[in-house]
Amino acid sequence: MLEELIKHVAAKVVKKGAPAADREFLEGIEKHLKAARFAADNDLENVVLLQRIWLRVLAAQFQDLGPAHAKGMERLQQDLTDADRGSRGLVDQLRVGEETILRAWAVAHNLKAR
């Protein structure tokens, strides 16, 4: 289900005219999804990997909201990468991934997020 959502939104962002760096990633979305399936040893790990792809797609989707939003999305992605390095396992990564995705929506809609 998440894979289908990722593909759908990625296609919409490409169609509306994503910047070159995002376009390259989005046009290769099938490759990224296939790599996530291949790299995952189990369903939980696959979902964690899909979250990271979804966040990148969301960042591309929200790119046209302005520079402040773009910087916020970049910061969220970097924070997630840093959190992944210090995580205690997949469940921790899943939780932090969900929190980060929620923060991405908050940034996009100018809502306060902790």
C-alpha cells in the first residue's frame, strides 16, 4: 500500500515539474522501491526503508512551497539520518520515521511540531 502511494505521488510530482535533482530520484522510484525490497530482511525493515523513500518524495512534493519549507524538509531528512545512526533497532527507526513524516506534514502546513 505504501509503495503504491509513493509511486502515485512521485508520478504527480514529476508531472507538475520537479527540479532536476528530484526528477532523477522520482523517475527512478521503481528502482528505489525494488532496492528497498531487496535490501530488507523482513517486513519491518522494508517499511522502515519505505518511510525514508516516502519522506524524500514528500520533500520533493513540498518543494514548491518555498525556500523555508525546502530547508525545513532538508533538516528533517538530515535529522532522520542522524537518528538512524544512533538507533537501537528497527522499532526505534520505525517510530522515528513516523514522527519525522508527521513533522514533514506539519512543516508543509505551517503547523507547530516539536
